[in-house]
Amino acid sequence: MKIALVHDYLVQYGGAERVLEAFTEIFPKAPIFTMVYDKKLMSGAFENKKIKTSFLQKIPFVGSHHRLFPLLMPMAIEQFDLSDFDVVLSDSNSYAKGIITNPDTLHITYCHTPMRYAWDDCHKYLREFKYSKLTKKLVPFAMNYIRLWDKISADRPDIYIANSNFVSMRIKKYYHKNSVVINPPVSMDNFHISDEIGDYYLMTGRALPYKRFDIVIKAFNKLGLPLKIIGKGPETDKLKKIAKSNIEFLGYLDDEETSHYFSKCKAFIFPPEEDFGITPLEAMASGRPVIAFGGGGALETVIENKTGMFFSEQTANSIMEVVKKFDSEKFDSEEIREHAMKFDKEVFKENIKNFIEEKYKEFTL
């Protein structure tokens, strides 16, 4: 079984890239086809892998400005010739599922989400678009084309794997396709339970508008409790201006440092509605409870009053209500970590490997 891996673009290391990394461990000889690869932005991830890029790679600074080229991306992903492969496994947030394969090639896509900025988040995407007014006026015309292409390309995979039940419902809604749910992996060995717990709450991730760091900062401004934030992003400077002295921005940290802060936090705060959400599981792998917005993938990983608590609205007041009720003594660290073990990377790898081998066997009968 000769297999190829396809990824949207390798310009940042996040949840989708961790899934791809697990795929490369299952299929170490499989080449990676991606529209753009920026080695510097990836901090060495995948540098020992065979990576094939599209014509977009030749455009200067495309790695950090890839969002400026949505109209070229369908063409870029379709240019790859995958006729030599028996199985193609695409890892897709947007364009990777749109590759074209031969009738005798099995195409399985691991779908992190139907393209959000083409569908349910399209109006939010336009409001938060940071470019010129002229460019902003042209975006709706481009999105009409992208939406049509996305709908057409949704028919190309033979099989859909969804990363959560939440995403499975969205695949059914926008693509009218059934899917099998296999949750993303967490590298449990990277996290540990600490004997000592600090007095601070923790939040991590890229500072993007939809992550809703703003409402957590507003809540902790009023609560006056210590909050540490790991990560940076376009919103960081804006967030620093509204944060009081009890809130500390730690910036980017390496895995070991991040694990340290996870293990000692009083609780991990998770305000966005994510398709799945890896960071709450990293907190739980550290034995720490999660205070999360009660929507999206968090509903599938956090167990109320056992591994965490939910707030019902994405508002500062809603967060404050739950934090005031929160008592870390009521949570068992060992029990929390045991729950997180269900999502361990090795479990994920075994599930993916068995699923692909089974479907390829059925495909070739």
C-alpha cells in the first residue's frame, strides 16, 4: 500500500500539524504534499520529511501572508499528481481535501472542519479582516467562488473522518456527507501531574479574535485573580492594553516550560468554541481541571464537575460566575489524567492505522 499525505499548508504548528505528525509516525515513508512550506515558521517540524510544494511556494513571503491568496489555492492543490499512490490521506481544514485522485486511488480525508470562513464563520471573517477597505469590499466576491469550489471539492474524498462529533455534524450540514469520528491525539508523555499547585489560572493559544481571550481578561480584571497567558498573536498588543497587573503574558514557551505551567495551574481557562480543542486535554493530561465555554468540541472532552466546569455564555460575567464557584479541591488529578489517557497519541495512531487498512482492503475487493 503506497500512501501519500496531503496538508493545507505548513506555516504554523498547531493542532492540525500535530495530527499530520502522528500520520508521519504511522506512515514514515509517505511524502507530504502541501501548498506552502515555511521551514522557519515551522521551527524544524517535518524538516526530515519529503515535502512537495505547489507553485505558491515561489511567491515571496507567502508563508506569513498565505491568507492573501485564497483564489489561487484551489488551483494550487489541484496541481498535484497523485496517480502513483494507492491511498491518499488528506489532513484538511480547507483545501487539502480538494486534491484530484484516480478512480483506483482511495482518498480518505481527516477533516478538522468544513472551511469555516466559507460557511458559518464567513460574516465574522469579513468583520475581522485586517486589510484595506478596498480589499475588504472585494472579499465577498472571492468567497462566493471559494464557497462553490469548496462544495464541489467536498465530493472528491471517498471517506470522511471527523475530528469530533461537532465537526461531523458540520460535515453533514455543509457537505451532506457521513463521517467516522476519530478524535485528535494528545502526547500524554509530554505532561505530568505536579505535587504542588500554584495560585494562578492559565490560558494558552494564539491570540486571535475567535479565541476570545478578551472576555477572560475582562473577567480576571474584575476578579483580581492571577492569570497567566502563554502564546502570542495579532491580538496580543491589544489585549495587553486592557489587562491589569494581575495578568501576565508569557509569550511563546517551549514544550517543557508549557508543561510546567500546565501542571501547576489552579485551572485552565478555555473560552473559544473550537471544533475539538487540544489544549483542554493537555491541561487534563497534567491532572488539572478545565473551565471551558459549553460549546463545540469541549463538550466532548470535558466532563462537568469531574474534569472541569462549563460557563454558558462567551461573556466576562459568565466566566466570573463559574470561577467564583470553582473549588480545585473538589477535583482529583489522577482521575482527570486517566480520562485524558483515552485521547493519547498511541491510541489515535492505532485507530487510524486500523481504519485505513480496513477501508483499503474493502476498496480493493
